[in-house]
Amino acid sequence: MIRVAFNATSLLSPLTGIGQYSRQLALGLASHANIDADFFYGAMWSKNVRGVPLPGPAGLVPWLRKHVPFSYELRRVIQNNRFAQHAKQQAFDLYHEPNILPLPFQGPTVITVHDLSWIRYPQAHPPERVRAMDKYFQPGLERASLILTDSEFVKRELMDVFGVKPERVRPVLLGVEALFYPRSADETRTVLNAHGLLHGQYLLAVGTLEPRKNLAVALRAFMQLAPALRKRFPLVLVGMKGWHTSALEQQIAPLIAAGEIRQLGYLPREDLATIIAGATTLIYPSIYEGFGLPPLEAMACGVPVITSNVSSIPEVVGDTGLMLDPQDVDGFARGMETLLTAPDVREAMSRKALARSAQFTWASCVSQTVEAYRLVLSKS
């Protein structure tokens, strides 16, 4: 039995990519026959995996950032103390930090690095986040007994930027939940009716509204479509507001007024899966990803993807989607038009996407992570 201390604080906020990874991995560890995991929630510990975030649109973190000076530093000091107190009382074999920056721990430490976006695209992050990452990331990297990454791409990034030796990094690909699967019009009707949508008659973009997701390109490409196509196939945006969204919101406002864009915000997981399954295609022009769960979730629903050809995305999508330069507005517009007007092309892509998605499972992710724990403990 391996006793694991697992930092689960990312489960306190609405779950985006890192939160989904942390939750699925935590669930897998909690049910694993050879793992005894304790989950740390910032001010408390539990044997249970939290099911819902803190109340409010995004928990307490955004409020703290706005109203409390040096809120990140303050939160980290509090977490360090609470974590250390419990860790001293328990005989943990290993600590896993699934959200990049490890807390102090006197023992073997595994960290998961999801991407280096704050280095590659610092303008796409709040300055406070960039400062914190610059301060804490490299010391944590050096303390780690083993580093997990979401993709081979991120492993190469760590080797190129920080000179990390390849034997210290193990890529473990993410998975897709069982609730993402192809659904008929009858199966999606209730949820789609609630949002005024029709099965197979909308484009979809999923992700936090922030610069890195590059939704401005999706909007400009969408506006190149003929007015009749835009009216028949509105662009649906799903995701909570992130940082620096005012310019994007100004672009979106007149299109919402015209009924050509529907902004649904952050959705419960089951509703999200249904909305994805009912879409004609997923538009995902992100400029940088460590993995990219939304394309995989769309693929598992049999929904073709039009996406970027950069960072880790080709590892996920393979040859099942249309992959373009993330700034190729004309290319994204042509891709949208093709998938909206050529059902035979769309159907062929759908079959390939569905088949490829079966290669990515959370069970495999959990199994490989536990093997990584055993590797670390065999060397300690």
C-alpha cells in the first residue's frame, strides 16, 4: 500500500483542464486497491474527493485576487502551514502535486507540469500568475523526484527551456470521461431546447474566455461565413470568463444581439457533454496547449474538430480533424464552411475521431501514474 498526499485544492473552483485532470486522477487513486490517498483542500484534509466547487461563480479565488493585496502569497503561506502540519503527523510515502507548483514536503515528490504557457505567452496570463510561476516553478522542478507531463510536447518543452534530463520526465496522456459519447437528436433534445439550440445545427467553441484560447480567430472566421449559414448555424461559446476578456466581449456583443452567437457560460459536466454531442463541429484555435481536453471530448462524441496545428494538439487529434495555423482566419473559415455543407466529409471525420478517442482513458492515466509512484519509491 502506497500512502499518498495529494493536493486537491484545484477542485475548490469550477473545473477547467487542470481541475478535470486532478479530479479524475483523485477519483482513480481513491478507488485504487494499492493506494491510500489523503486529499488536501487548502485548509483541511479529507479521504474523500470533492464533488462540487465552493459556492459562487468561481469560488473565492477571484474575489481574493481583487480585494486582498498579495493574495497569492498569503494563500500559499496558509497552505504551506496547513499542509506541513498534517504531513508531519502522517507517514506519507509520497506527495503528488497535480497543479505544477509543489508545497514543501520532506520526502519523494511527484509533480505534474501541464504546460509552460506563462513563459511562451506571458501576455496571455494575469501578471500576478506570471510572477508566482517565475518565483516558484523552477525551485519546485528541482525538488521533484519525478515530473509527469500531459504530453510528449511538454516533456520537450521542459528539456528545451529548463534543461531537464529526459529520464526525470514521464509523459502520461490524459483520458476522456464515459459521459462523452455520441448522442442522437432525441437524447440531446431536452438540454438543447433549454438553450434554444437544434441538434447538428450549431458550431461550438469550448474553453475559458481568455487570450490563449484565441477565440478572436474563431469569431473572425465565423464572420466570413455567408449570412445565411451564420443564421442557420450559430456559434455557441461555452466556458467561464477568464482574464483580459473585455476586447473579446466587445466583439461578441453585436453578434449576440443578432442571434448569431450564443454565450452559455460555464456548464455542468453532463450538460457540456450533451452540448458537445449535439454540435456540428468544435472550433478550437488555441495558440498553446499542454494537452487540450475539449478536442478529445468532442472526438469521443463523434464530433469533428477544427483546431490548431501547434503544441500538443496534434498528439491528441492525430489525422482525425482539420489542423491549421492558429492565426489562419481564412483557413478556419473554409474549414467551417466545409463541415457545415459537406455531410459526407463530416461523417468520415466523425468516425475517425471516435475511433481515435478510444485510445485515451482515465484508467490508463491512473495506472501509469501509480507506476510512476512505484518507480520513484524504488529509487528512494
